[in-house]
Amino acid sequence: MEREGPAGAERQQAGDITQVALIAAEENERAMKREKANYLIQSVSHALDILESFTKTEDELGVTELSKRLGLHKNNVFRLLATLEHRGYIEQNRTTENYRLGPKTLQLGSIFIEQRECRRQARPVLENLMEGTGETAVVAVLRANKVIYMDSVESGRTVRAVSRIGAMLPAHCTAVGKVQLAFLPSAEIERLFPDRELSPKTALTLQTREELMSALTATREKGYAIENEECDLEVKSIAAPVRDFSKNVIAAVGIVAPANRLSEEFLEKNGFIAQVKEAANALSEKLGYFHGAVKK
């Protein structure tokens, strides 16, 4: 029988360390679950139990049936249903007086699917955009008056804009935010920005809602938005809207770079604006958008 050499011993030691790390991670996960269990709110948990009671074969349930299944008093079930119905997560069939899932559950499910699908389809588009421009490429979605950066492909250049993956930034001072706000109704902009004064990130951030509305009009006409050191000094960005099969704007694709590399003249001259718009169109097509009818 051959004796195990130094390399074999090292592999064994590495395997032991990995095993110890896995055990420690599992124990840590169990501890976190136990800790989180201490923060559970019973009424919220019961409300979720109601939502999870509906299935493909049982799409309508009555108060009595829900009471039996959940082990709750009918009065408690009724109050929970009334709250869920008020928020649109449950609706009542007026004929049978039973309850079923409401439109809000479809909306949430659609958002979840949309986000996952958008990010998955965006990856190759971002890679191509980064290769074509040499700058960091990003995709982001609008949530209320902020944007969430879902994915990014960083530039390989020494001096570059760093990834913003997971960042939540004010929509009014980012290119990916402004280009999505531009396609919302004016009343919705007023709802999202109820105060006339806007919160500044830098000295170059748009100061008022009127300035924002004017910028959004120009963005809508051009089909792209520019972020001119409005969120971070010495950083500029350009973004174009992404639409899905419904023709609604549901995200934005863009590039982020040091400000000295993204002058508007340079963007036009080197075709960066066209590349960003083409990337947004490519992702839109992947999400089912048809160019035959553009919704403005």
C-alpha cells in the first residue's frame, strides 16, 4: 500500500477545513432561524396562512373552512380576511360569499417573475454593452421614487465606475431613474415627489420638482437620460428605457463611467448613445416587446 505524500495530506487537511466550515455555516444558519423565529408576528403569520390556503384546485374558501384549517376562531378569520380584502390581496365572490385571491397577489407575483426574468435576460446584454463601450454596464428597476440596481458588468479599465449592484439610489438624480420616471404620468411624478424641493446628492442634483419635470420631458423626447455628476461627483451615466410585452417601461439599461470620459459630444461621436439604446431595445425584445408600437 502506498503512503500518502505531502500533496495528499494537504488535500485531506483542506477537506477537513471545508467540512468544519460547512458544519459551522449550517449551525450559524440554524441559529439565525431560531433568532428570527423570536420576531414573528402571529397576526401576520395567520394572514399569510390564509393566502397560502388557496390552491389551483381550491381557489375559493369560506370563513368556516378557513377557521377549521387554521385552528382559528371565525371572528379572527373574518377580521384577517377583511384586512386582506381592503388591501386587495383577497376578494369576495358576492354570489357564493366565499373568498379568493385578489389582484394584488397577481401584481406581486408578476413583479417577482419580471425581476428574475429581467436580470437573467439582461446579463448577456450588459456583457455586450460593456465590451462595446469599455464602460461599466448596469440594469436597474424603479421602485417608488428610488431605483434598485439589479445587475452590473464592470469595466476592465483601471479607472472605472464601480458596480452598483444592490444599491438603492434616488431616481431623480440617476440616469436609470430619470429615464423610467419620464414615462410615468405627471400625476404619478407629483405623488412620488410631493415636496417641491428635491433632496440633493451633489451640487449638480436637480433642485426642484419643476426642474425634474422639464428634464423628464426632454428625456422622453430623446429616448435616453444622462446623469451629469448628479448622484456622485466625477461620475456620469447614460441610460435608455426597457419595455416588456405590455409595452410599459419596466427597467433601464445604461453605462456608468468617470465624468471626463462621458461628455455628450463624446457620446454622440463614438456612438455610445446608440449602443445604450440598442442594448435597451435588445433586452426589451428578450422580454417580449415588439417595436411595432412604441408607447410614449
